[in-house]
Amino acid sequence: MLEVALAAIDDITYTDQVAEGGTVALFCEAQVGAVRLYEAQRLRLGADGLISDISLYVRPLPALTLLMARLGTDLARRNGQPGLARLIPLASGAMYSMAATGERRIMPRAAPR
């Protein structure tokens, strides 16, 4: 999974790290194609100090849908599911288009004046 993710994301820059007890939060910025991605990672550490759980939070929605298309397609191919690999870009492409249009054209109209 990490190999596929690192191939899909460019220019990763970690900007902040916060830790308290057995929880660490990492924040980064990156590129997915021409779209800027912002990610937060919550790492829970076990008694041995190793990561026992990872939760990822990605924004904005257009970046997440583009990332989903790249990750899903590569993972499906690696798992021997070529049909699914062809379907994922179609489904995620429609979601990307709706999210990008909403962010660029629709939501700015609702901004406070």
C-alpha cells in the first residue's frame, strides 16, 4: 500500500507534528497531479512504541477523489483485478468532476459577502 501511495503522491512536505501520550499527529502537504492535497495522520502507538493504528484525513475533496482513482487502480491491478482497475477511474472521475466543480464554481457563490 505504501509503495502505491508514494507513487501516486508528489512533493510531500511534512509541516507539523504534535504528540501527546501514545498519540502522534502528523500534517503534510503534497500534490496529486495538479491538485494540492492536505493530509493529517493520527498514529496510535502501542506499549512497545510501534504504530498500532493509523487514521488518515485528506482534503480537499477533489484531491481525495483523484487520489482514490490512482490508488484504487494500481491496487486493483496488483490484486489481479483488471476489470475493476478499468472501472475505478470511471467512478472516481465522475466524483472528481462533481467535487472540483462544486469547489471552484458553486461554493464560492455561497461565501459570506
